[in-house]
Amino acid sequence: MFSKKQLQSAIHLLEQCDGLIIAAGAGMGVDSGLPDFRGTDGFWKAYPSLGAQKIAFHEIASPSAFRRHPTEAWGFYGHRLNLYRHTIPHAGFQILLKWATSTAGGYSIFTSNVDGQFQRAGFSAQQINECHGSIHQMQCMLPCSETIWPAQAFHPQVDTINCHLENALPICPHCGGLARPHILMFDDWSWLEHHQQRQMERQQRWLDTVRRPLVIEIGAGTAIPTVRHFSQRVLQRHGGRLIRINLRESGVANVLDVGLAAGAVEALTAMDVMLKGG
């Protein structure tokens, strides 16, 4: 939980910033009903057939899984693609969008999530840096070229009990080989990173224009600390301040920053109510 004083401090940071940075980890999607795969047990609960085979997340989420068992790998990613396509972003996204579009210097998003929920909620794709890629795009498994393409033409039919793709595997339109999600996986040396590099460069150009950036970091833990490292860079290199929203790991190192021990919707709604004078 959090106190009224913590909320007031968070509101003060929001009102003083000239640029808003939303840094989101897996916990951001929990209030939308998305799994965050916290621990092996949580992952196997979501995918019991993988649990029965003792296949861990890092094993199925890897290029080697596509090489060894492509129908099972695409069963996993096909299920996730269908899930993300049908998930409605929770109310916290709209609160953030309202704040972001009313901030003087604008906004930018850094996310390790591959679900495309920010775009679905109405945020501009030009303001988003997806550091691990997106499940809504594909690339060649080899890869045969630097090309990536939208996944919208692929409609996976998945046997969710056995985590098995039942329809035809997606293929690369250039060489006819196996296609894979344009996602940075574990032990992945063939991910095409140029798209994300352009996103990163665009984000850095924007960061160079703001003087009082505020990072609202949501659902980013320490197990895979990519998002936390980004937040820290903004604080160190751009003089930013931080509001950390995290149910289990909300601690902050600087007394000027604020940690709210809560989920995304709870914390963002409480802040929005206080902003309105409630």
C-alpha cells in the first residue's frame, strides 16, 4: 500500500515535469488479465503442457525451440498473439495517455513488453521504444534479409491443451523458410535489431529536448532489470525523477523519488483522483 503523503509527492513530481516517460515491464499488463510468468510455477500454470514436459520459459522462448519443435514454439507464441490481440488495455493506460498528452514537452515510452498494448490504448507508435521487439511483427528465422513485416495476416489456430499449432506454420515471404516473431528471445543471435535501434535513437533525441523528465516506471522487477536500468539512465544522464509503481519491489534509492507499492490501476487511479481534487 501507500500513504497520502506518498501520493502527494508523486503528484508534485508529475506537476513539475516537462516531459513524461512511461517505463513499463511485465507487471503493467497484469491488470488487463495478462500473465507475467513470475517464476516457473506461474509459467507452467499458464501453459500446463509445457509444465508436464518440464520446459521452462527460457527454453520455449528461444530460437532453438523454433528449430527443434516449430509447431510447439508457434503453439506458445501463437497463443500469446491471439491473447494480446483480444486483450483490452486496463483503465491505467487511459490515465497515462491523458497525462502524457497534456505534458508540455510530450511523452515517450520504454517497454520490455511485446504485447502492443500501448498502441492499442491509443499511444503513438512514434513515441514507443519496444526494447524486446513486438509479437505483432515477424522476421525470417535465418534471417535471409533485414526485412520485418506485420503479423496481421497470420491467424494461429492453437491446441491450447497441448501447446501445438494446428494450422500451417508462417513462412518468410522472401525465401519461403520458417518465420518467427520479431521478439528478442533468450540466446538469440538472429534477432533483427535495426527497428528497435531507430526507436531508441528517436527516444534519445526526444530526451535531449526535455529538462525535467519524470519516469513513471510500472511493473518492472529486478529479475530481468532492463526497464529498471533504463529508468536509472534517465535519472543519471538527464536529471530525471522517478515514480516507481510495483506491487512487490517499490523501493527507490533517492528521497526525492517515490515508490508506490501497488498495481498499475490502483496507483494510477489514486493519483488521478487526487489530481482532480478528490
